[in-house]
Amino acid sequence: MRIAEIFYSIQGEGELAGVPSVFVRTSGCNLRCVWCDTPYASWNPEGEDMTIDQIIAEVEKHPCHHVVLTGGEPMIAKEIRDLAKKLKQCGKHITIETAGTVAPDGISCDLASISPKLANSTPPEAKAHAWMARHDALRLQPGVIQDWLGKYHTQLKFVVQGESDLAEIDDLLRKLPKLKPEQVLLMPEGIDAKVLKERGPSVANICKSRGFRFCPRLHVELYGNKRGT
């Protein structure tokens, strides 16, 4: 399978923020988010082909219980289920970071970190051409998200630009089984620490008004927006 990078860092987002984790980033994505912070795994997929045994060997180099399968979109990688199964056999805790557009189909997973893509993610036609319509048609799949929610411990993580995004979030939540407010995470849109700091207070106020969880990006605060962190 094509792997963009494997690295050891801390989880920067969600309920496991701060936990040392090995990240396995697959290359390839079925969406084209305009604010994507990993274009090397989505807009212009790169990397090297690795066997599952090679990936496991890299993971095992680090003194770490938690493994994060991320992308791009890891769920479109052809051998992702075999990889997750092997990681589970090795005793790893598996987080899968996904947009929630592909059904789990029994994949081994301890935490499904689903990031449904709102309208603010859709790229303009001038930037994405044919991808604009394709992205917009695929980005929200309530039925698929329901499948994940029914079978796994799940958090929903939304990239938010402001109050205008709330109507779309509320509409999606109405279509899903009732969630605890703290399972809904709002993260300010931005790919550098300065922008995140500027936008954070307004998103935090939205969280306070709704009972949602505020989602910082700890790795960006610590290391900046760069690969391998």
C-alpha cells in the first residue's frame, strides 16, 4: 500500500490529545478539501509502496501503544483492513482518522475519529475543476457515519470557520443517533498556530453555548504545520 509517511509524535486532536502515538499516513484521498493541511497525501499523493510487514516493522520501532491510521483518506487504501487487523494482533490501540465517507466493513478500530466535511471544505472550481462537484456530492454521508457510530467508539470532529457552519452541523446531527455533546468536537479552521489562536476564542464560545468539546491542534502549537509531527 502507498504510504506518505510514518512518524512518532503526540496526538494533537480529540479526546486522546497529548497521547504519544505512531501515525501511519496513507497516500490518496477521495475528497479535495480547500484547506487541506496534508496535500502531499491528498491533492498530490506521494509516498512509497510498503508491505504490511514493513509498516508493522516501522511501527514497532517506537515504544508506543497507540497507532493512528490517517491520510489522505485511509479507508480507501486497499489493504487497510488487513493492516488494522495485524496492528490489533500486535496489541495496539487503533485510532482511524476518516472523513466518514467509506463504511467500516468490520475494520479493527478502538476510536473512530470522524471528520465530516462541511460546505466550507469545498474547493472553488478554479482550483479543483472536476473535483468541485465530486467533492461536494461525496463529502457528507450520514448513512455511513451512522454505521460507524453503531459499531465503534466515535468522535465527530468538525472544522469550523464560524457561526455560519452551525446550521449544517445541526442538520447532520439530526440525522444521526443521539450523541453526547462531548462527542462533538469543533476545531477552528487554520493550518498555523497564529491563525488557530486568533480563531480559537470564537469557536470556544460556540462550544460553551452548545456543550460541544473544543478541539485544539496541539501538534501545530508545539511544532508548527510541518510533516512528521
